[in-house]
Amino acid sequence: MFIHLLETQKTVLTAIIFVATFFIALTIGRLLKRRAGVKLGIPFQLFCLTLAFYAAIWFYGVEGEWRKHVDAAAILLSTAFIVALLDRYLWGGYFEKKRQTPIPEFLRQVVALFIYLIAMLVVLSTVYHAQTQLKGLLAGSGIAAIVIGFATQDLFGGIIAGIALQISRPYKVGDWLNIQDRFAEVMEINWRSTRLRTNDAIYLDVPNYQIARGTIINLHYPTQAHAMRLRVGVDYNVPPNRVKDSLLRATSTAEGVMPEPHPKVFVMDFAESAVVYEIKFWMGNHAAYNDVCDAIRTNIWYELKRQRIRIPFPIRTLQLERRRLQTIPEGHAEAQAILRGEPLFDCLDDTQLDNVLHSARINHYGRGERVIEEGADGDSMFIVLRGSVHVSVLRNGSHIRLGSMRSGDCFGEMSLLTGERRSATIRADNDCEVLEISKEVMGEIMRDSPQCLTQLSEILAKRKLEGEGILRDTLSDDSAEKEREYRATFLGRLRQVFEL
């Protein structure tokens, strides 16, 4: 009777342990799910049930061959709980929240599978004591693992490199990299590769393990401002300091070049055909690199053209035996026809006109470049040969456009002949050629042809009267007197300006 009572009590305690273990494990799981966000499903419930059953039979002292199966089930089902904790605290808590590094689902599944395999090996070796069979299985699986490893080494290498790149974060989406001798913008970073796009909208898909093996050149780290360089060859006969000043002016005014830090110019090499100069300039977003380089090179061409600095061709020594032909300077015929139609030069014969053309300069200006500036000193006049320019004046802080001038139009002569400052700003509407006649050239005309003084003073007096709204065919006695007064005034000013 007493033994029967003990057995009953033991059975009741076993049932209590079973129920208590199940509900305690289940309660812990629910707390982890609700408060910590651990994802627990049916495998965890089965684990709780198996754990409760294992605790009950352990307390009751049941022995038997079938108990191995309970041990195996408890070990295998516990892996689901371990994988859920890893997913919540390692992948989600540490990497994604703290490190801001998303972990691909594929890697999570690989780690979970590895944990399941370890659990299975533990069950086979410790529960079922299948060491002999396990050695044969490991030997066969080792050969298979080697084959699979060689087949998937690039895949897993990319995954590991991708994780390393996302942890160290040497670049991010939107950065520009110098990779494989190309400049490209980072568009996407995934677990296997990095996708980039060049300025030509060509997409590159570069495996992460290739990027991790090489040197990463990030043009946008720590800021988008970065220095770039380009080279240009210039004639040996021009002093380097003069070339440097011209290249700095051309670079500083190019659109897209940052004013700070200042551009720099270096003498890099004495090459076969030219002295090579390197320009270092700073820019922001590298997406505008081609446009900025184009603007710099365009400005360089115009600036060197105006400064009469030659960009040489490759030099080759050739021996030619042929008759030398007399060449006509570029634009000479057009300029001569235009000057012949300009009243300011009516007093000159053809020989004197040719002398003026040979002494004058033909300048090239690009679209938007300033030819003369309002308020500046004027020691030359200009005649438009090709293209067009527009006239503007500054009023109340704004530039007001007054009109345009095209081929054959003359401007700047009032400042040249009278010594007054420029009364307006002239800018090129497009690529144009402008003939510039300097004060020295006009001085030679005055000295060689004194009769031009009288004719020029009459022309300036007429333009003055026209500017005041007095037409020649309606001149009164008072206006005629004013015209004579203007002639005398301009005649004296011409002699003073040109020191005659």
C-alpha cells in the first residue's frame, strides 16, 4: 500500500514537472517574441514539448532504447531556437541596427544550415554512437565538399567580401570610384557584387571579391570636392610664366571649376614637340567631369589664341624641294573689304590699308566671352569679321541689352580716338573673329597721313550730333556752329591722345 502511494505521488510529480517545464519554456518564448521580437514558430513549440517530455522521463527514471530518440529530437529542435536568437540579436540587432549593414538572406540561411549540420553530427556521434559510419560519411562528404568548394569559391568569396565591404563601408551609393581604369558612380551594393554606372551610362557589375582585393579609390570621400588634372603642350619659344598665367586664367573662368582651392599649373615635361604643362583643378560632383574638362580646354584654346601662344603640332623633319608660294593671311581679304567700307579709313590708300591689316590682330572669342568691359580704359578699336556680339550697359546693378553687331560693324573707336572709358560691355554671342586695331597702329596712320586728323574729327563730330538727336539735313545756324565747335574739340583731343 505504501509503495503504491509513492508510485502515485511520483507519477503526479512527473506530470507536474512535464506541465511546468512546458509552460515555463513556452512563456519564455512568448516574452522573447513580444518584447524582443524573436521570431519563434511551431518548431519552438515542438522543442518546448520535447523538453518537457525529456524532463519528465528523466525525473521518473525511465530507461530504454527509445529514450535516444527523445534526446535526438531535443537536440535537433533546439537548433531552431538558436537560429531564431542569432537572427534577432546578431543579424538584426548588431549588424542591421548598430552597424547599419544589411545581411543578405542567403547568408543567414547558410549559417542556419551549418548549425543544423553540427547538431545532426552531434546527435549521430553522441546519441547513436555511429562513429564508424560517421567517418565514412565525412570522408565521402569531404570529397564532395572539395568539389562544391571549387565550384562555388567565387560565389562565397563575393559574399564574404560583400559583408566586409558593408561593414567597413569604404564607399556608399552615389560615390564615384576609380575602378578598372574607369570613373564610375556606385548605383547598388549587394551581397555578391557592386553595380556602377559610367558617364556614358554603361553599367558595370564588379564582383565584391575583385574590389576587395584591389585598391579602392573613392573620389567622393570624405567630401565630394576632389582634384583632377589635365595636360596641354605649348610652344617652346613662350616663357613658362607667361604660359602659366594664361592657363590659370582659362581654368579659373571655366564653368564647374571650384574657386577654392585655387587651380595650379606645373611644368611636367620637355617633350619632343612641346613643353607639357599639367593643370590641377578642383571640382565637386564627378558626374560633371567631362563637361568641366571640355570647358577648360575650350577656354585654353581661345586664351592661347588671343595671347598668340601656339599649341604645336608633332614635329617631323622633312626635306622638300618646291617653290615657295606667297600666302595670304587668314581673313585678310574680308578685313580689307570691311575696312574699305568703314568711313574712319576713307583717307587711306590700299598700301596704307594693307599696313594697318598687317599690324592689327585678329582675335577669336568663344560664346559668352567678354570682348570689352564697361568702364575700362580703351586703347584699341574692334571690327567684327565673323559671328556676332551684343552690347549691354550696367544700370541699377543689372545688365541691360541694347543691341547686336555683326560682320562689318565697328565698336570701341570713340574710346580709342578720344581717350574716354568704355561706355558699354561687348560679349560674343557665338564663336566670332574680331579685328583689333591698337592705339599704336592708329598713331602711325595719324603721323603718316595728317589729313586723316581733319576727316576723323568731322566723323566724330557728326556722330556726336547724331547722338544728341540733331540730323545733318535739318541743321540750323546754331547747330552748324555746334558742329564746328565739336570738330575743333575732337581735333584737339586727337592730337593730345596720339601726341601729335
